[in-house]
Amino acid sequence: MKRYERLQQIRCLDPEKDFLTIYRLSAVYEFPWDFTRALELALYRTYAVPSIGRLLARTAELTDRTQKRYDDTALLLDAIVEHGFDSDVGHTAVRRINQMHRSYDISNDDMRYVLCTFVVTPKRWIDTYGWRRLSRHEAVASAVYYRTLGQHLGITAIPGSYEEFAECLDAYEEAHFGWDEGEGARRVSDATIDLMASWYPRPLAPVLRAATVALLDDSLVKAFRYEPPPALTRTLVRRAVWLRGRAVRLLPPRTTPHYARQNREIKGYPDGYRVDELGTRPVPGVRGCPVRHEGLSTD
């Protein structure tokens, strides 16, 4: 297989009907490392919305059990990519996500914004750092994929096209990004950056934290009140990630899929896992769960 042969295959598919196939080809063959990094950044962006950052801090899942929360989120989303919406595994993953979300008082607007980050952040990351830009077919398929996921999660007023997802994301961040006066969002941000640094030898931790902040855009740095990174640091870090993409372009294309469950960053389940056991089961009135939900639907 030649380097651009899979892209030619993608362009022969219908992104409205074959969206899962296209998304899977992009995420697990063409850009597995980039999709992992971009989805990490997508979830991280949501902390800068105070209503989301505060809730995550109250649950303590991302401050006290950061690795488990990271693993469970990645594995639940990954199960749908690998097995599809109509599979038993896909149904189970969606059900677990719904069970967790419905235990908290989360607005539809916040849920829709999180969905937008999953669509927009990967394209922007790949267009900047990937070995090639994301094609139009891939952008359309991604929008349809996450629109479908959003419908399964009961989210309403979901954007239609990629452009509408991008407009929704930019407008929401413009209106809602800001400092959380309770500093809960900053604690969640710090814990997440510490987690990412923990995946590598301890002496590298300060450098890795600085590099992570250097990859953040100004709106995120401001929302969390981090010291703006020096211009030289930001340039060197971003250039290094860009050069990685140029190097990947010279390599033979991947011939076997790489799913998120295979990532070295997933550390919490060395003996394997069951999708129906992933995630949290919040207790009403404890760890940020505000209300008792009688007769809670789990579909």
C-alpha cells in the first residue's frame, strides 16, 4: 500500500452513509496518535467552561482518580469506534455514558459543546500537526459520526455540518471561557497535566508540563491563569510536533489498526476490562451528584 492509497479509498466512500468506516479509517489507520492527542485536548478544553470545570472538580474523578477517569473515557469512546453503534458492545458503551451523565445536572448546551470539541479539535490539530490535512470526506464523516453519537446521548439542537460544529464551538468558547472563581477547574487542569507528565520518566516532568502548556492556545492559558509560556518555548514545542508529522509522512502507511485501547497511556486495566464495568456509578448527594434520579433510564 502506498502512502496516499487509503485516502483514495476514503474518497470513494459516501461520508453521509459510510461515516463510521471513514472515521475508523482516519482514527485507527491514518492518524491514531494525532486523534489520541486531539481528543485529549478536546476534553481538556471543556474544563475552561466554568460550569463544566466546577462539576468535574466536585465529582473528584479527575483530581483523585485521574488515570481511571482518563482510561474509562478513552475506552468507552473507543468501543463505539471499534464495534459500531449497532453492536452489543457499542450499545453497552452508550448506555454506560448515559448512566453517568444522567446522574449529574448537565445542561444540553454544555453537552453539545463537548460534542463540538470532538468534531472540531481533531481536524484543527491534524491540519496543523498531522502528516497531511484532513480531507473534506473525513471532516463530513466526523460530523455525521458525532451527530449520531449525540443523538444516542439525547443531546438536542446538534449542529449539522462540520462548519456548524466549528461555529458552535467558537461561539460557546467566546461566551463561556473564563476563570472558575472556586478554582475547581484549575485543579482539574493541573491534575490532567500532571497525569500526562506521569506517563514518562519523573525527571522529565517539569519539561513535559511546560511543553503541554506551550501547546495550549491563549484562551486556555488565560482561562486557567497559567503564566504565558515564553515565545521561544512555544515555537520549539509546536515545531517539534509539526516535524513529527513530517517524519510520519515519510514512513510506510499503517497496515494494522491501532485502537485507543492499545495506547500505552491506558494503564488502569493490565488484566483487561469489561465495557459494562467501565466508568463511575455516582451516589446521589455524594461527589457532585446533585439529585436522586428515580426510575432513571439507562438507554
